[in-house]
Amino acid sequence: MLDNSESYVTEDGRTIGGVVMEMKNITLRFGGVVAIKDISFDIREGEIRAIIGPNGAGKSSMLNVISGFYVPQEGEVLFHGKPRPQLRPYEVAQQGIARTFQNIALFEGMTVLDNVMTGRLNKMSSGLLAQAIWRGKAEKEEIENREKAEKIIDFLEIQHIRKTPVSRLPYGLKKRVELARALVSEPSILLLDEPMAGMNVEEKEDMSRFILDVNDEFGTTIALIEHDMGVVMDLSDRVVVMDYGKKIGDGTPSDIRNNQAVIDAYLGVAHD
Amino acid sequence: MTQTSEGVNGLTSVPALLQRNATEFADKAAYREKELGIWQNWTWSETADEIDALSLGLLTLGINEGDFVAIIGRNRPYLYWAMVAVQSVGAVPVPLYSDASAEEMAYVLDHCGARFVIAADQEQVDKVRDVQEGLSQFEKMIYLDPRGLRKYDHANLHQFSKVQDAGRAALSELMPELNRRREALNYDSTCVMLYTSGTTGKPKGVVLSNRNIIETSRHSSEFDSLSAGEDILAYLPMAWVGDFIFSLGQAYWTGFCVNCPESVDTMMTDLREIGPTYYFAPPRVFETQLTTVMIRMEDASPMKKRMFDYFMAHAKKVGPDILDGNPVNGFDKLKYKLGDLLVYGPLKNTLGFSRVRIGYTAGEAIGPEIFDFYRSLGINLKQLYGQTEASVFITQQPDGQVRSDTVGVPSPGVELKIAENGEVFYRSEGTFVEYYKNAESTADTKDPEGWVATGDAGFIEEGTGHLRIIDRAKDVANMSDGALFAPKYVENKLKFYPNILEAVVFGAGRDRCTAFINIDLTAVGNWAERNNIAYASYQELAGHPRVLETIQEHVETVNKSVAEDPMLSGCQVHRFLVLHKQLDADDGELTRTQKVRRKIIGEKFEDLVNALYDGSPEIYTETEVTYEDGRKGMISATLEIRDAKVVPVTASKIAAE
């Protein structure tokens, strides 16, 4: 195992830094149901970290624990080495963590641009009145935020739908808009909940490229949940595999590919 | 204006025109591009500075006079500057189709022996890197958008802006050399080399001199009195001669502004925002726009729809006459004005045509209904006929003499003659120098007196002097009974239906004609939605019985219309099928300019052609398709073959005997 603060260089020449977030013996229960059972793993700076597992394995719950939305009954989450207190959602955002949702949570009636701009809300400090009359700081902020939003729109190649209401967009594009909204807050950690669910091959390839580009261009640490094994193996630096709330594997994609427990969980084992 | 054979006022090269514009139109917009949601603007003097910086930068990289430099990417000011910068240092720009596959690029890069490549982004850089091993003369690549390229080996890779920086830094040292090279350019030096899209065989490199480009630009600008105040939208492939003439030749000659869209997908929005005064589009773009309008009107409220139908009917009646300045009675004029206020004006605004003074369409025949639709709105849409070898212009329609069935009178400075077999020949100052490294083809196409064979069969209409094109000369053939076979004629009639995107008619040497049909997914898809027809894929929709019925109706209507022409009545379509895949340039079935490659389609779908003739009711087939990323896959389908009613043609046969 690597030392927590040690950085290393991947095969494709990217530098992965020390641990930014560490999950220590996390257990999460909903009443009598145990969603996550004593799981520990870490996320390193600049890496693409995937959490995979069959349906109901507890992946989304895990992501909600990372994002601070769920508080585990046991165990703790260390953020930059310090235990993280219970946070309100906006406090999570202020810490530089952004996310997308499995079931797209955009403002359907608003345009793409407006949706993306909402991602800048927590970077605004001008008061309500100043924004209403749009003078001084408010104006300056808006221009700055619009520029950031436009850069992300350009980056994700959604210029053509800038002024389109989100409700009129197909699924694949909505996913991209959601990613744009998460990115515009300039997060240091980006959590993606099934970014490729329900997409066709071409859309998946586009999304994979965007995820790699985000990681490469902005140095964003990415934790993602994904069903599609092929995508996960191509994208991620390290993979955690969950099954029935337990961790059954953790390592590089090639380690995972050869892990018997993982193979059994995915392909099933003969009970004789 | 003094005019000599060696250029007007000594303006014998595009870089010379640039220098003139930089002083004459110094503060006027030369280029605009939408970026980060805002239209960025460059004046002519700023443009000249940017181009100088890049030219000097190219000198620092060791570019020689006579080198070939490939330029790959979508329409962006930077890439247009790159072309002029390359010319300024005495090298030859070779724009490539940006959607070409790596192999297609490899052929062209190898054929011209490009030493430098200027590529727009990672996608293009990757394609060139994939094939660079086999390119012995290739040395350096310059890229525009650094995204995703940071970690590439930069030994032979240079960022566009850094090359410009290097050029600016070396200004005092290299300026004399740049000036020397610029001054060495003359009317006969090569301006650009453009590869033909190649409906048959490998692409050929058409060498065009400064004389070709500048004389053509001058004549055509004067023909339509283009001024420095025009705005155009540059969205057609940079590798296509039309874009080179409109966005570079004419723009530099008259000093007008070239506007580049933000991305390929934003073209329609950008068109509306810019509102060009001078606009060019192939028929397909006009067709798509009309289809979109009609679909949207179907969804409009009954009130709006009634108003639209009422005023469009009126526009159809008097619109073209009003546009041509023919006498129209006062009441009709008034009603047209009202229509303009309520319907035509807003519609033109939506389409981005509010300011269009001159619009051109070319490349393919345009459907009369489509053509009339735009003209009836008051948009001065005209047709021209041209090809790469002519620096575009061969014939074009003067204002007031516009019709959908001719391609106009010879452009200024162009001589025309029709050979005995009906093939059209032309000669002009725009006539190309040669096909690069292909003396044989050059000699086949251009005779010693400078006459060039167009490969198209046509005739000059008596009385008006307008040229009418029948078909590609080599496609015109005879059927087994000796009747004339002109596939394009029938295909165009079929394609005028919004539901039909593409049609390929077979029949040369056969006893009857048959056809492949490609449905238009937008139009048919919308119809399906309206009629509660569910479909999961293009293939399923294309094979739907009700779609086949509709197509059959279209084919039969076309048969009736074809039967009316005594010469071509044998070309009625007896049997047809609807293809399970859209014909695609990636599969080699179309050229990059979206023209049908008849021979390749015939060979590739031989099984289907045979089934059309052997009377089988359906056929199972497997077809290889190429995905956008270059990977290949197979699709299979069982296609139903339908018989279409034909009109008996015995009478005309007797007449022919």
C-alpha cells in the first residue's frame, strides 16, 4: 500500500497526489437494513476512482456518504486528514465537492445557461438588493460567472443548446448539462452517480471523453459510480467493488479483472 | 480601375489583397467568430497583424517556398489566416475535409507531400498522428485548440499561438525575408490546391493560381455588385472550392466580413444572429430548412397555420414577380406587403434571411417547389453552376432572370461550348492550372486550347441563352432497348419529396429502371410521431409498411411525370426498395460533398440490385457500416421490394423508331 501523502505517476503520465478523502470503517443503516457494512477506502488527489457493484450493492448510498448527505452510524470520513463534521449541502459545496445525480436533478423549466449559472450561486457574495438593481459588485460578479459558465459550456460542447429549456433536451444532453452545472462551481472533487446510465454507445463514448478531459484539464478528482464494466475499466485509476453492502475488491482495473470474488459477484457462483 | 492581364493595380496575390485591405478598410470588420457566447471581432488591420505573426512564425519553423501545408478543421478565422500566412511565405495551402477519415487524409497528405499540417484540435491531430508513420515528407504539426494535447510529445507539435509569439519575437530579424517572399508572388504562382471530392476514384489535387482565384473573384463580385459591406457566414467545408472563393477570394477582393459559427451545431442560431447579406448553401440545406419550417407549422395553432397557408399561397402567386420587378397589380402588392408584415418578415427573420441580398445554391439540382418557396418570400435565391476546376463559376443567373430549371448564363469571362455528345465545355481565366502530379488526367480534362470538359451533359436554351444541365455525361447511358437513361433526372424528381433524402436509380443496359430510396429521418420521423407509429431505429422506420406505401405513392407520381417526357419515359421506376441505412460518406457511398457515388453503391449493394431485377419479393442483406470513430460493424436487414405502377410508353417507342 502507498503512503497516504505519497504521490505517484500513472502509466499514462498523470500524477496522482496524496489521499484527499478517506472512508474509515463506514457502516450505514436505514432502520434494520444495513446498506453499507464496515467499508474503508480512500480517494487520492487527481485520480478517477470508481465504485462498482451489482444492483442494490450500496453504491449510491456510498456516494451519499462521501458527499456528506448521509451520516454513517459508524466509522468516519476524513477530509484532508481531518474528521468531517456533519455538513449542510451548501457547506459541502463550499468545500469544493460537486455532484451529479442518477436521476438528473436539473431545473426543467430553465434554460441550459441558467441551470449552469446556478452552479455559481455559492460563489456569489453580493446582496439581494445589489443583484436586484444590478450595480457594482453584482454586475461584476455576474459577468465573471457568465464567463466561467460559458467556458464550461464550450468545454462540454453544448453551445447549441445554451438557450434551450432543459425540459426539451434528450436524456444524454441533460446528463451533460448536469455535469456542466457541477463543473462550473470549480470543484476539487467531483462525484458522478451513474454518469452513463441509459446512454447509447456513442453518448457513452462522448461522456467518457469529457470525464477524462475534465480530469486532465482541471485536475479534478473524480469519484464515479457506474454499471458499465467496460467504461469503468477504461476510465478509472482505481476501483472499489461492492456487493451487498460489503467491499469485495479494491485496486487497479487489472487487479479487479482478476479478482475471484468480483468475478463471482458479477457472474454468479454455482451453489452445489 | 486600371486593368491589365497582370492583375488590377498590381494586386497579383491574396497576401497583396490583404495588405491593401489592411490600409483601405483598416478599421472595418474582416472576421467575426462567436466564442464563449459573444461575437469576437477582428478588423482588417488586426487580421493583417495576426497573419504576419503567423507567417513569421512559420519562417521560424523553417518553412520553404513551394512547401505544401495541409490545413484541417472547421471554419475558424485562425484557419483562414493560416491559409493566407502559408501563401505569404510562398508555400501552398491545402485545405482538407475535416470529417475525412485518417486513411483518406493519409492519401492526400502523401500525394501532396505536405511538410506541415495545421490542425484545429485534438481530433484532427490524432488522425494525422495515426498515419504519420507512412508520410515520408511530413515534419511538423501546428494545432489551434490545446485541449487534451498538453501531454502529447511536443517535439514536432506546436501550438498556433506560440508559433505566432515566436513570429512576433523574430519580427525585425525575419521581416525582410517575409517581404521578399511576398513580393516574389505573382499572378501565376499557386494560390491554393484543392482536392476534388472524387465521385469516381481517388481525389485529384486541383492547382489554382492567383490569377484563377483573383480574376474569378473580381468577375463574380462585379456580377452581383458585392461590396465591402456584405456579411457572409462561413460554414461550408474549407476544403471545398466554393468556400475558398466566397470566404477568401471574394472576401479579400471586396473586403467584406466573414463570420464563423461557434460550432457546427450552432450554425442555424448563428445564421439568425448574423443575418448574412450574401449567402450560399447547397440545395440540401434549403430543403432541410423548409422541412423544419413545415414541421413547425404543422405544430402551430390553427389560427397561425391558416394565416401561414393563406399568405404563402399569395406569395406563391405574386412573390417571384415582385422580386423580379415584373408588373403586379396594386391590390396584390398591398396584400403582399401585409403578408410580409405578418408572415414573410418574421419567417425570414427566423431563418436568418432578413438581410439576404443575394443567395446562391449549387452543387445539385434544387426542387422547383423549394426554390419557389424561398423566392416567393422575397429572398433573391439564384442558381449557379460550377466546379473546382473552374474556380467555381461557369454559369450563374443574373438578377431578374432566375428560374429553377436552368443554371444561368455564362459567368463574365467564361466561354461555353457544347460538344456533339452534349457534354458542356468551358474556358475562362478561372480555369485550373493542372491536376497535381497527374499530367494524364490534366490532358484528359483540359485540351491545349484551354477548354475544360465538365463531365456534365447539357444544352443552351434557345432564346434565353441559359444553360440547362441534364445529367453527368458519364451517367447518361442507354437501356437495353436503346432508350435514353438519365438517372439524375429521375432521382432529382424523387428527392424533391421531403420524405426522400436520397435516391439511386439503376437501369443502364437493363430493360427497365429500379431504385434505392433513402428516407429523410426528420420528415418521416415527424410523420410517424404524428400518426402514432412507434419505431426504435432508422432501420425499423425505413422498413415500416406505411412508410413503404407513402414512398410507393411518390415513386408512382414521379413515374407519371417522367412518362410525360418522350425522351426519358423509359426511365420510369418499375421496382424499388427503401434502404436500411442512410448512405454515408464514411462508408464511401457519398462524397464528402454529399454526392452519390453510383458505381460504388452498385457494387456494394450488388445483392440488392440483383434482387430488384430477379423479381424476388424480399431480400436479406448484411452491410458493413463505419462508425464515426472509424470502427466498423455489420448491420443486417430483410428488405421488402415493391413494384411501382408505370405508365405504358408504347407510343413514345414508336416515335423513337
